[in-house]
Amino acid sequence: MVPSDIEGVVMAVYTTPIEKPHREPTEKEVVQEATEIYRATAPGGPTPEEVAEEAYRIYLGRGAEHGNDVGDWLEAERRLVSTRARR
């Protein structure tokens, strides 16, 4: 029979969830998730894929800091619409 104090340690080891290490998403994963979440917001405007790719470039350009996904998306749309209007 196992002493109760050791039994508690063994149970803690077997019942404690193991955290997976954090991994930054790839560009492809970001684009795929964004296109699933967002839809085109401007009629005849850029596709969600185009906006997601531009938003990802903006995200990387500002140091890959989290927390501004909507701002990056809106800025990407603005840039793409502006570029197309000049053509």
C-alpha cells in the first residue's frame, strides 16, 4: 500500500494538465482564420483573402504585437480600397 502523502503527489502529477508551448500562427493560418471570421465589407472591394494578407503585413510591420486585429483589418481595407481608387 502507498502512503497517503505520496499518493497525493502521484495523483497531482497525473491530473495536472500539461500546457502546450505557445506557437505563433503562420501567415496561412492567419489568412484562413480571418477569411472565416470576416466577410468583404466594401461592395466590389478587396476580397477577404486580400485584406487578410495586407492586415498580416501590417501586423508584422508593427512588431507582431497582439491586440489590434480589428485595427489592422480596417487599415488593410482602407489601403487596398485607396490603392484601387487611384488606378
